[in-house]
Amino acid sequence: EAGVVQSPRYKIIEKKQPVAFWCNPISGHNTLYWYLQNLGQGPELLIRYENEEAVDDSQLPKDRFSAERLKGVDSTLKIQPAELGDSAVYLCASSSGGSSSYNEQFFGPGTRLTVL
Amino acid sequence: AQSVTQLGSHVSVSEGALVLLRCNYSSSVPPYLFWYVQYPNQGLQLLLKYTSAATLVKGINGFEAEFKKSETSFHLTKPSAHMSDAAEYFCAVSDQRGGGNKLTFGTGTQLKVEL
């Protein structure tokens, strides 16, 4: 079974440019997460989707970040415009089921963004 | 609010020695607790989890952790370190009511294994 797929794996852009990351979750997983991992830190949740609905986006900086999961499967995270401080690894994860019982999150390899 | 504290951002052990990575949690509700491992340029992989069943939890690659409510700890151990254990380890906590959906991670501990 394929795991969580993310692309690109690496991205280098200049500040003020837009950038987008793509994630394809494990087949059948209805919950999708985007995390931000700064160097030397643990991941921090940016947004969580249940199917196509964003159920927790309280940590997403909405002035420059946006995300979508139009058909409840794959998802795109966008930054526009990018700032130097956005350099980090962006992780996508997915899990099955709802919130009534424990559901393991499976992580993708991440996209490493460097903003120059 | 929930949080975890990982004591020691870097731990170095000799091959064959005991591995002990410390994690203390703070939670006002019964928690789920997790240990994840991250190899360079890879995503996180679940090592083991505590979800309110047995307090001594066994995971993959010979790791285990014990949930101690009185000490609010969930330390990760392995009796004998192997070179392949060198990686970054993250402790995480989640609210049981949310089914483990909202993970709060610690800052990580980089494990180095020396010959």
C-alpha cells in the first residue's frame, strides 16, 4: 500500500514569490493534516481536514497561507507571498475514521522549503 | 492545553548501551501519548503509543515506554542501542476525546550512537 505522497520534496524560491505544496493521502483516509516543522523543532499543526471540510485551521496564518482539499482526497497548501521565515519542512499526514476513537496518523516525507 | 517536554535535545550513547529518552507531559484530561522517530529527510514514523490500556507499551525496533501518571512521564527506552537507531525522536501528546487527532509534539531529541 502506498504511503502519503508529497511533492515537491524540495523547493527553493525567492522571498515574495508564491509556492504550493501537494499531498496525496493514503487511499481511504478521510482525515488530512498539514504540519509545519521548523529546524530543530517538532511539527506544529497548521490545518486539519475531515473530508473536504477544514475542521481546525486555527494555527494557519491566513494572511499568506491557504489550503484546499476540493474533492476530499488530495490537498494543496499555498503560501503567497513567501517570507524568509517560512523556510521549514511542510509535512502532510493522513488518518482514517473520525474523532470517536484513536486513529494513527501516517506522515509523508515532507517538502523542504528554502526562501532566499 | 497540553504540552510535552523532552529533556535533552541531544543524547549520545555507545552501541550496545541502554537508550533512555525522557518525556514529561502536561494534560488536564486523560492523554494519548506517542513516540515518533524521524530519519534524515524522511517523515515521522510511529514507534509506539499509549492509549489507556497497558501502561508498559512495546513498540517497533525493540523500543518500549512506560506511562507513569504519578510522574507525568512517558520515557522511551531500549536495552541495547544499535547504529541504526541514530535519528531524531519526538514525544507527542493528544487529547483522548479527539481520537488522537490533535497532536502536540515536543522539540525532539537527537540520538547519536557511537561505536
